[in-house]
Amino acid sequence: MHLRLTSHRPQDTQAIAADLVRHHPGLRVIALRGELGAGKTCFVQGLADGLGIGAPVTSPTYTLIHEYPGPR
């Protein structure tokens, strides 16, 4: 499944990601692709918020895996 959404503010990007995991709890893998500054970190911060993860989220660029403890 491919999903393309457009956001114009970091807060909107974070809200989209948080809503995504709240409304689709069965999601297992999300691949992010984009240029530097495209909003990947904002998106991951929103995912963490939606999952109830309180740890600071760092940039996923140049990283294979970041693991954050949380309820899921």
C-alpha cells in the first residue's frame, strides 16, 4: 500500500503520523523516503507521540534502525 499526504507545517506532519498509528494499530512497517529536510523526523516524532513513547526522537536519516521503548 502506498500513501501520499501533503503537509505544510511540522505540526501537521506530526498530527498525520500520530493519527496514522492511532487509527491503524496493526501497522508493522513504515518506510520513510525523502530528501534532507523533507519532514521525516517530524513524522517519526508524530509516530512516537501516537504510540505513547516519551523518549526524544532523533533523525532517522542515515540510520537503519532506531528502537524506542513503548507500549507497542
